[in-house]
Amino acid sequence: MRVRLPVRRAILERKTYEPPGEGRSGKLRLDFNENTAGCSPVVVRALAKLTPKLLAMYPEYQQATRRLARHFGVAPGELLLANGGDDALRVFFDAFVEPASSILICEPTFPMYRYYAEIAGARVATLRYTTQMAFPLADALAGLRKEPRVLFIANPNNPTGTLLDTTAIARILRAAPHTAVVIDEAYAEFSGVTVVPWIRRYPNLFVVRTFSKAAGLAGLRLGAVIASQANVALLRRAMPPFPVNLAALVAAEAAIRDRAAIRRYVNNTANTREWFAAQLARIGATPYPSSGNFLLADFGSSGPTLFRKLEKRGILLRERGKEIAPGFVRISIGTRDEMRRLLRAIDGSGYPRPANKEII
């Protein structure tokens, strides 16, 4: 017998978000902005010390919060840990967003902002990055006059790579006294730009960070919200009592003990990103400036066919044709050898490379 359950309209009316995350084993995975070099060996050794008894107990957070707060340069009461960056974003909807209230985003951007808004039954006011992937500051300031509940800005932005300078962020914060301004700094280690030190200056500022990217802990899921103590105390009301697993806490503490490994990865990624962008330009694609561990590129009308050929060869990129235009793709920056493998595959695919342009 079929039972009709009273499902919320917001759930029935939205499409299920299904990231292309299955069947990736053994492939060259340049589609999720992961740290393809892997986490620090210090992390692996720390995880190996977890005992069966420890794993059978609920985790304690005080010690880890204190050490991770020191890593970010804030007080423990200014840090809220969450089950990955996605869960850190979800808490803003639980705390601030009611059905029919509005949020403000600038697309193309991280899809989870819209995802959570649709689940909450909120209205989504949308700005657009320019054709040169610049942030529309004037439009954002105008949109804030309508006092949306939350403004989400990924900085650097995913997938455009755009970095909004701190002068612009300060203007936004001053223009939004009644809006929670969430600066999503998932890629801050690569840009070197953060507004974490401003949390005591601006009562409407919230910063989201993650250990999935530079620290290479995407498989363990640890994110954080950094804000004033009063704001963190408010958000904590919307969180469950045990939001983060023990392995993630142990791994994060180990990762910050080996900061040299993070710095090496960040520096190698930046150097490889600039070299790779130059290679793409040489073969006729159009790369856009990026401040993350990825870059956006336009391969033109031949792009969709190229991406299918690469996928058949086990090379995964994140196509962005539906959000921007056919031929656009986001490419994670892997090791130099991995990026050379991608370039060789492009060269052997029949992509119309300009004459006399060689891969170096």
C-alpha cells in the first residue's frame, strides 16, 4: 500500500543536488578542487593512534577548539566547528532564514548557497559576475538595501577564481547592518587574503573556513565558522551537540602541527596554476585569473566534445557550460605531473590547437 506523506512543498519543488562524486576511483580527479598530493603524513600517524575505545566514545571539543582557534588567531569562543564547510553554511539557514525570507548571492558560485535556500523555502536574489569574472560591487550594494537575511560571498569565488579585495568587503559590511555577511574563505590559504581579524570590528561578519582544501582533509569533513563570541553563541543554538567526529578533530590538530606541509602544497599549487594557465593560453584556450587551487577556462565551441573525450580517458574536469556558457570548465590544480598528463591528453584529443604551439 502506498502512503502519501506530508512532505514540505520546498522539498517537492526543488531538484535533488547530485554532485558527480561516484565512480571516480583510479581516475585523474581534477573536478572537486581536492588536494591531489594528499594530506600530511603527520595526519596519518595521528589517526593511526586512535584506539577502539576512543572510537566508541562521543568526542570532546574543548581541547581541539582551543588549538584550532589559536591556528586561526581567534579566541575559542569565536570558533564554531562543523561537519565540513557545507554544514558550516547550513547553520546560517537554521539560524537566520525563514520561509519566504531572502538571501543574496552572486552567481556562478558555490551551489550549496542556493541548495540550502531552496530547502528552507527562501527567496534567492541573484547577482552575476561579469563576462570578465569581476564581482558586481555596485549591484551588491544596491541589493543590500532590501536587507536580505544573509549575503554569501565566496572569496576567492568558486568557480571563477575571483578575489574580492578587502576594501570592497569593508564597503559591503558597512552597507549591510541588518544582513549577516558570510565570507566563505574555503580557498583563503591560496589567496593569502582573509577578513578573520575583522570579526570584532563588524558585528554582521561571519567567516567560513574548511580543512578540505589546503589541509587535504576532504574525506574527514571539518569546517568552521569564525565570528564574534555573541554570534557564535547564537549559531551554536542551531547546532547538534556532537556535530564533528573524533577522527576529523584529530586529523585537523595534526594538520596544523605540520604547517610546513600546507605551505609547500599552497606554494606548489600557485606555481603550477600559473604555469598551467600559460600552457592553456598557448594551446588556444582562455584561462581566467584565479586565486584558488583551480582555474576557470573557456575552450570554446570545441570544449564539450573535448571534455567527453577526456572523461572517457579517465580525466575528470568540472564542466560549467550550464552556468556560464558551453566550453567553460573548472580545472583543479593537481601536481605538475598530473597537469602535464592533462595537457598531453588535450593535445592528443584533436582539440584545434593553434599552429606552432607546443606544450612545454
